[in-house]
Amino acid sequence: MKNGYKVCYREKGCTQYIRYFITHKYKDAKFVVTGLKNYPPLDRNTNRILNKPKYKIKKISRKEILSGIWREIPF
């Protein structure tokens, strides 16, 4: 069973990845990363420009499914 994928970013100098977007298909996750590289997003909490973010596509774990990741607002 495929659980889906999440697109995460990490700013320069930070060690923790922050989840930005979730999707069911890897192809869609790659498309989102391409768009984020071309048009970098703002931080959702402070609306500041992100400092050289690096993006990573991760699989959604079974633990995240059970905790209700798909019930959250993805944006």
C-alpha cells in the first residue's frame, strides 16, 4: 500500500526538515519541488523569504497515517 509523499524543506543552517506539502503520487511531489525551486515560497508563520532552502521528498510513514496526516490541511 502506498501511503503518499511529503515535500519538506530545510533552510541553510538548520538541521530539521519542515513539511510543506503532501501528495499521493511521487510525480506530483517532483512537480511541486520544481515549482518551489523556480518560485521560492515564504515562511508560513512569519511571511519572510526562506534562506537558501533545500527540498527533499520523503515517504509518509504508517505512523503519520495513523496520527491523521491526511486529515490536516495540506497548504
